[in-house]
Amino acid sequence: MEKLVRIIKQHPLASRTYTAQDGTQRTFHSRGFLLTDGIDEFYAEMTGDAALSCPELDPAMLHTVQATIRQRAYQDKNGATRYENQIYIARLA
């Protein structure tokens, strides 16, 4: 997906350490964005090196976002199947 968007809110960089399957310690970086295309508002997340190197962007400007949308199914506490859409930013300029 590629869209022209405005940034409503840019969350600060969040980093957490975890243990990889091979036993090494790694750091996971993510940065969340609340975006609008003028009609819809949506939350999208940037991860990895892209999140680490992403500067503070001007919310007054239009930006191009390239992202993928994934669907995730999960069971809620009552055992019902729920669905969630997740948007991952590949590029934001």
C-alpha cells in the first residue's frame, strides 16, 4: 500500500531487548504513528533499523507512506476468534 498521509502523532522510539532463538541478546526497535489520509485515521508501526533512523517528521506536511497490511487472528478471553489488522511501515518520507 502506498498513500499520501499527514502525521497526527509520532510516538517516541521504543526499544526492548530479547533473547533470539540462538540464545543471543538482541534489541527490537519500534516507533508508532497515528496517520490520516484525510478520510481515515489509522495506526501504523515502523520497526527495526528504519525506526531507529527515522527522524522527527513535520506533521504539517504531506508524507508518502509505503506499508504492508497484515491480518492476525487470536482468541479472546471468552474463546471467541477475533481479528486485528496490523499496518507495518516500510518507508515514510
